[in-house]
Amino acid sequence: METGKSRAGLWTVGFLLVAALLFAGYTWVSLTWSYSKGERAGYIQKFSQKGWVCKTWEGELAMVAVPGSMPEKFYFSVREDAVAAQINQAMGRRLVLYYEQHVGVPTSCFGETEYFVKSMKVIE
């Protein structure tokens, strides 16, 4: 015979399980579905691996439209170590970053910004 306490315990476990599955599903969708895609050209000003538990590559690209004007800064995240290594090798040279924008990622464990760089190319 089932008691009220054990029934309440099952409801609690079921609720927590459904909440965890919904959170995992939302996280998966926000990381795989991109809101926008694009490219930005400029010079890398900062690029470093950050985080206490979740280490992510975070960077800052200075985009100069006209020589002598104030550069606009583009903040980005890199999740793939191979792309981060390419960016580190291209420091000091003008390059193009190809990115995807992922809106609503629930935690900064995947990156501090919503712009995730997928690849890059050096401009000669």
C-alpha cells in the first residue's frame, strides 16, 4: 500500500527529472540553432582562455573601417581548441572571423558572449 509520503516523493523526483530534461533540451537547442551567421574583419586585441571550472577562449577583435578612426570592438568566444590555435598563430595580422550568434545560452560555461567563432582566415 502506497503512502502519501512516498507518492509525494515520486512526484518530486518526477518533477525534477522533467525539469532537468527541459533544461538540457533548451541548452542543446540554444547551442545548435544559430540566430545569425556572419563575418568580421580586423585585428585581434585580446585572446585568452578564461574560467574557473569551464575554460573557454574569449577574445576581442578591433575593427577599423577607416585608418585613423576609433576601432569598434567585437567580443567573441571560441569553443574549439583547433580554431583557438589558428587564432593564436595569426595574432598581429589582419584576419576574418566567421561566427554564429547563439541567443539565450543559459550559462557562461559555453562562452561569455553569444558570438561563437567557427573558423577564421588571414587576410594578406
